[in-house]
Amino acid sequence: MENGTQQHSSLQKRFYWIGIAEGISFLLLLGIAMPLKYLANMPMAVSIVGMAHGVLFLAYLYVAYECWQTFRWPFKKFFLAGIASLLPFGPFWFHKRYAA
């Protein structure tokens, strides 16, 4: 029984930290990389940060799906996690409002 509890705790921590990383990467993409691309003619910033954000975005959605299945979240909570990943500061709001 304890092993299952440890696995749940591990999944919760993974979802939290991936959410934080995804939220930060989105803010970096919007607040630093995009201005560098369009104002300083440095498109490489978007390539690098955009790739990292894309990987974290997919990881966030995958782990949200895992949480939905493992913790038997209502569909609304899973849906809101997905919507939150599309908005600046969304993952931070989701984790504060709906702690996994």
C-alpha cells in the first residue's frame, strides 16, 4: 500500500514541477524570445526557447492525463489543466487553485 502512495506522491510532484517549468518556458518565450526575434532580429532565441517550451507543453499535457487517470479527476479538472497550459500564468493558477 505504501508503494502506491509513494507513486501517487511522485506523480503529484512531477505534475507540479513540469507545470512550473512549462509556465516559465511560456513566459520566457513570450517575454524574451519573441521580442528578441522581432525587435533585435534574433530568431534563434525563439528556436531554442520554443523547442524547450514545446517539449514541456507536451509533457505537461501527458502528465495531466496521467493524473486524470490515476487520481480519477473529474473531466472538468483535466480540461482546465489543458486550458491552463495555453494561457500565460495558467499552470501557476491551476496548481494554486487545484492542487493535484
